[in-house]
Amino acid sequence: MNRLLLLPALLASLSTFGQEYRASGDPNPPRYGDCNMYPPHLGDLVLYYNFSNLSAGMLIPDLSGNMHMGTPTPGTFPDKDAGGNPNCAYRFPGNPGEHIQIPSSTDFDFATAPVTISVWYYPEETSPGKYEQLAGRGLGLHCPDSYGEYSLGLYDCRKPVAGMNQSSCWDWHAVTSPPNCTQETNHYLNDRWQHVVAVFDYASGGGPVVPVAVYWNSILVNHIPPGVCGPVSLNNGDFYIGDDFRGEIDEVRVYRVPFSAAEVANLYHYGIMGCCDVQGKPGGSASLPASMESTGDLKTYPNPFTGDIKMDVPQKFIGGSFSVYNALGQKVKTGPIRSVQEQLNLGSLPAGIYLLECSTGTERIQQKLVKR
């Protein structure tokens, strides 16, 4: 899928394919191909993989702008995404050691810092007792229900589960009484493409970061079992996607902030499915949704521009910073905001559509820019 956090997905207005995603208990499923979605926390991505327009064996680009390239093993390969776009998701065979591997970085150090992991996945494994990793740091079972230092995966009749060191958080909303693993497994397999989000944050009253929430198709499904499991592992290891997982994975995002329930719903409901590269998708056009043309608080002129531009910001943004992102979601310009009017030298940028964001650290405003 395409990067909906930044411009590639915003650059398109797709026709709806007419399919609906049937999530249990969800009255407003997202539509395949509805790609004009603008998630929260622009600039807080640590990792982002959309798997667009790849061929087998190619390095997987990190569209967060942090350059954490992923290396796929030979048993994995590109496949169709939820909208039927070829080479826009990634397929995994369900074997240990078959995965995408990203070399270790201090960017992945979340033992003492909040993090949110979001994954779309299409599960095909039917074995009830197997653990499958969707995304996380480190390999090998840390506890029966987690991998490495932290992970988001599937275990015990395909239930989504998040683990961080000695703590875990489960989706147990499909547990049957009496327990029936076949029924529970079918519950997850029947929905096909699914969305899961794990939020890791500080424990109540302080202390280390632990998994505090699991959302399955935007529904909060927490069950935090008592006790601890496994040793403590701090800030160590490569990042992996899809180890021992059988099926397809798409739109892997790791944020350095804890998401709220509303922000998780934003990720789910506004169409991060069925969208691939703008050049390859039907109905694509180079335009932002009207709601993103301007925030009203941020003014730039001239726009469109050919060289320098002037930027007017509210007083409260003085002391903050600005960033400019290109259509690949890469940060191409950044700097401090020292006054309510700044001049930005953008003349060296290639022609195209960009996104300007101003941030105070707790508040953000954005504006589309067009370079002639």
C-alpha cells in the first residue's frame, strides 16, 4: 500500500472498489481504495513500510525518512494488497527464519519510551498453538506469547497479542465458553484482511514501558494477564517483520508516541487498505483532499512557488520547528521557527507537491505546497 501518512496516498483520489471490510461489531467498515486518509502524528514515524511496487529480493524502503531498509529472506515475496494491486503487500510462508530484517538502531529503543505498532495482515495459519510474529524487535520466543524484546503477533488460536519484556496484552474478546479453539481461529480467519495496533506506554504510576492496549479492527480488546514472564532485555536486537507468519502483511508503521483510541480509529476507518503507488492505481490524481488544503492557522505565499516562500504562523509556534516532506514521505527541509513570519528557501526542491508541517512538540499545523 501507499504511504497514507504522507503525500503519496494524499496525492490520489481512488474510486471505491465496491468491497467492504467486514469487521466484527464495526458499523462503519473502511472501503477498499479509499486512500485520502491523513493519520495523526506526522513526523513521529520511526519505521514505515508499504511494500509498493517491489519485486522479489529487493530491499524494502523505509518511507519514514529514517532510512531503515529491510532485507527480505528468499521465501518471502511481494503479492496483491487488499485492493488487488499487484506487488503492494508482502507474503510470508509461515516458516521460522523467513522474514524481513531491519538492522538494529537506537531508533528502536523503546524499553523506556512509548511506542505504537500498526499492521494490516491477512492470516492463513490454522495451527492453534503457533506463535506468529507480525512485527517486533528480536527473534525467538521470549515468553509463549511474545518474541524478543517487544513484539506484536498472533498466538493461541490466532489471537493478537503484544509483548514487551516481561509483560503482555491480549485480545481475548473471541474466547468461547467452553473454550473452542477451532471456533476462535475461524473468527479471526474469516475477516481476512485485518488491522491490529499495539500501544506501549508507561505503566500506571510510572515504571517501565509495557503493552497497555491492543486494538483489533479499531476495537479495544485488552486482556492483561497477571504476573511476569521471561527475562528483561533492554534496547537490543534487529527489527523483524513476519517471522514464522503465514499470510500477507501490509502497511507496517512504528510510531514513537502512544496512540489514543481516536487516533487508532483514524488509522483504521479512513482507508489504509487497497492503496498502492500513485502511478499504478486506477483513478489516481495529483490532488489533496479539500480538508487538507489549508489549516487556516498556517499561511504560505506565494503558493504555488518557484523559489523562496514566506510562512505566517501563530505566536504559540515560536520556538517550535518546521519540516517539509516530499511525495515519498521523506523530510527534505527542516528548521527552527523564530518569529511569526519566516522565509523558507525552497528554491532547490524539484517541482512537485510537498507538505509543510509546523510543530510545537504538542501541537501541529500543516499546509500543502506546490513547487512549479
